[in-house]
Amino acid sequence: MRYYDIHTHRPAIHPEDMAIISIDIRKPFIPCALMYSAGVHPWYIDYDDKGTTGRLFEKVHEYAQLPAVIAIGEAGLDKMTAKTTNDYLSQQTLFISHAHLAEEVKKPLIIHCVRAWNELLRIQLSFQPAVPWVVHGFRGKESLASRLLDAGFYLSFGLHYNIISLQEAWTYHRLLVETDDNQINIRDVYHQIANDLLLPEQELVLEIEKRLKDMNMHIDNPMPAAPFQHKDTGNTAFHKEEMS
């Protein structure tokens, strides 16, 4: 059985498993997996010396065209790290830019959200996205889970979560699984979640695989990465070879 890690910063432990690795957009892109997501984290707004749609987002836009990049993000809103009102407004502008890009390339959007749920829901309602929006690392209570699920969001869970929220996401068929930045085996997370849902682990694995295919995540027949040169810097990044 193949286990899927929807959001992580490390390669899969088992070679048969698939990890969607979030690229650190501040660093050279050195491939270590077959599937990636690309985005500017809201924590990195200060790093972007050309503004919220400047140098880092230009790199995201370039990576987003690659077959190996199967999702956009993580991007989002984080009131805990916004030092000023302008910082928070910049986060919103940057997030909306990611949402537009996800629509353009028809790839799901991976979302980081901290204490900004009303704003996230407001943006999603006004945006009416055609591609899936996934809240990663969800730990919120069932009332928040219900609001997000009713609005059409997917929820991705790691080792720590509210069990009732987990059950809600399973009922809605919008539950995903991740390791994020934890040094753990994705299979351990599946095992724990399956136990809490009182499910055979195989049923959970197959359901996640089906969800990812329904989300147009292009998880079938991954291909090796190959280098290309950035237009602006000459740094080497990577893409998958086109099918012959």
C-alpha cells in the first residue's frame, strides 16, 4: 500500500510512499522527491525585498508551471506573526495572489492559517475557487471544522487534532493526512488516525488516495526531476521530463 503525505518538509521514509514536499522558496530548489508544492509562507513577507508580489512570488509563479509541482502553497494568513496592520494586509494580498495562481494552473491550494479564520472564510466566499483549498495542520474545534467543511475546504491532520473535528472531516470525505515539519513516519499518523476513527487502516489509505485523485493532484505515474535554469538568477531548479 502506498501512503500519501499531503504536506511535509522531508522525503518519505518508505520509498514506496509519496510525500508532497513544500519547497522553501527562499533557497535553491534541490530535488529529493517526485512531488512538490510551491508558495511563499506568510512568515516570509519581510524576506521579500520587492514586496508581496515581488521576487519570491515570481519564483513561485515559475515553479507552478512545472509538472512536479502539484499544489500551490503553503500560503495563507497568520495574525501571530504579523507585526503591524500593514503586515497583515500584505499577507492577505499575497494569499490572494496565490489563490489566483492556483486557479490559473488548476492546482490545489495548501493553506497555513493562524487566528485568521473569519478573514480566510471571507476571502474564500468572495473568491469562489474552482480548485480545492486545503487547510493544513488543522487542530481546531468541531465548530470551526464544520464552518470550513460547509464552505468546501479540505482539512489535513497530523498527530495532534480534535477527534470530533477529525470525524467531521471523515464524514464530509475531505480528510487528508500530513507530517508537516515533524520527524515522524507518515504511516504512524495514518495508524493513529485510523484507530481514532475506528477504521481499518487500509480503508483510510485507500480513501486518501481516492480524495487526492478527485482533487486533480496528479499522483499517478510520477516522473524523475530534471534541471532547468532560472531566467533571473541562473540558479538550478528542477522539473519533470515531459512524457514522450
